[in-house]
Amino acid sequence: MQSTIVNTIKAFFELKKSKRSRHIPFLASFCVGIPLFYGWYFDALAMGLQASLGGLVILYYQPNAPFRKRMVTMLVSSLGFVLSLGVGLGFSFNPYVSAVVLGFFAMGIHLTTSYFKIKPPGNFFFIMIASMASCQSYAVELIHNKIGFLFLGTMLACFLALCHGLLWNKKSLTTETFTTQVKKRKFVSLIDSIVIGICISISLILGHILEMQNPYWIPISCLAILQGISKQHVWERMIHRIVGTFIGIGICWLILLVCTTPLSICISIFVLQYLVEVLIVKNYALAIIFITPMTILLAEIGSSFTANTEIMVSARFLDITIGSVIGFMGGWLIYNQRFKNEATHHLRKVNIFIRKSRKS
């Protein structure tokens, strides 16, 4: 226990070396910031926010991959963003129906990203967008507008990625071979997907039961913890997320005290996005400190949050803490070998039974 605590504290301050292109933080900032500034200029921050969420697709850009693979990945991810938003909005008519659908959607997304071994952030932003959309008020007449603006944001990101690829194509190519690899242990991937889907669904249902103002923070935090690659990593991510969230909320509170105009908030989001992309590959805990205020500002920029800053900040900390705990329990199941063996054994029996039934 003592060594675990010491390692967790060390990991909080350790800065890892990264071979990531230095252009990516700038690309991410522009993809998120440009739609927000356009929305501010034309007095349509809500639409600018929708487009800026689409701009996050730039995080799936692979600067070291061959040029064709980069652009195909960007386009397919953009379609995935649109699908995620459509699923979330389409089933938002009932909170509990949307929570169940979100669970199945998370299962499918995780199976797909695991099958094709999509690099980080993997399934995260697809499920995040679907989760946020499922908590919005149901209005059929506005669905096509929201999807359209999100799609514009993804196209802006694809255009900037295209410009980057044309300007730095020769410098970015490496001798690494990029191939699509298929995960052979299909039952293990299926078990992981089921656990993730159940955790995401339970998180959103719990948020509705507790009547949280924005219940999607709970499944988003849960999903962030489930991104861990081992029991130790899941534990560290939970501790880092809770501590980083506590510090980040303090920073958010200070930003809201200083930045009282929509323009100043847009500038803050632009800067925070850059800091997040610089730190996320070096130290997750430090990145969380800036992810927290950035996501809060992105989610609340279109509402009258400045009047109830203290209430909003305390609510976000409670949401994120609950989600982190649920994510830790889900991660413990995913990396519990005994549970995996039992689940795999039962799935194989079911598979054999289905095959025999088909033959008969």
C-alpha cells in the first residue's frame, strides 16, 4: 500500500517524453477556437459550441501515418462524430431510454475501435458526444441544425489537417508500417465492451436519478477512468482525475471571476485547449487540471452560469467524483483475470450452444 501511494504521487509530477508532433496542440486549439470565435462574432455561441465539438476530431489525426491514411482516418472519424450526435439526440426523448441506448452504443463503439485498434483517444470522444447529446432537450426540428454545425466543425478540422499534411508531408513520414490489425481474442474484447456499456449506462441513469443538472458529466468521467490499461493505471487515473478536478475547478472559479465576457471565455478555452494537448501525452494528472476548466467552460458557455458560479463548480466536482468511482469499479472488473476467465468460459459455452442450434 505504501509503495502504491508513493508511485501514485510520483506519477502525478512525472513528465514523460513524447514524440508527438508539436503542431498538434496548435491544430487542436484552432479547430476548437475558430468556431467559437465565429459564434461570438455572429452572436451565435450555441452554434459555435456545436461546431467546436466537431473540431475535436482533429485529435484522431495521425501526423506520422501516410498521407492517405491520415485523411481517411479523419473522414471516417468525422462520420463517427455525426453518428454519435445523431444517436444521442434521436433517443433523448426519454432519459432512461437514452441511458440504455447509450450503453449499447458504447459497447458497439468500443468493439469497433478495438477491432481496428484505433489509437488514443479511441472510443472516448464518440461516446462523450453521444452522452452530451442524450441529455439535451428533445426537439426534432433542431436535430438537423445541430448535426449540421457539428459536421461543419469536423470539416474545418479535416481542412486544417489537409493543409498540415500538404505542408509537412515529407517531414512527417516515417518508415513505420501502418496496418489495420484485428484483435484475435474476440471474447475478451466483447467482455470489455459489455462492462464499459453497463458502466456508462448505469452512470447516466444514476445522474438522472440524482437529478443532476448536467448528468452527462458522470458517464464522461467514468469513461475517462475506463481508458486505463491496467489495474494500477485505472487506480492512478481515478486518483489523478479527482485531485486534478479539485485543482482544475479552483482554476475554473478564478477564470470565471476574471473573464466576464463571452470573448474572454472563448480566448480562455483556446489557451486551455493548447495546454491540454501539450500535457496530455506527458502527464495525465497535470492535463486534467486544465481539462476540467476547459470542459466546464465549453459545456456552460451558452448558459447563464456566471450567476451561480459556486453552485455550478460544486456540482461538477460531485459529478466527476461519482463517475470516477464507477469507472474505477468497471476498470477493476476489466482487469480482474478471474472475472475474465469465468466470463470467457460462459461466452464460449453460449457460442457452442448457438452453433449446435443452427446445425440442428
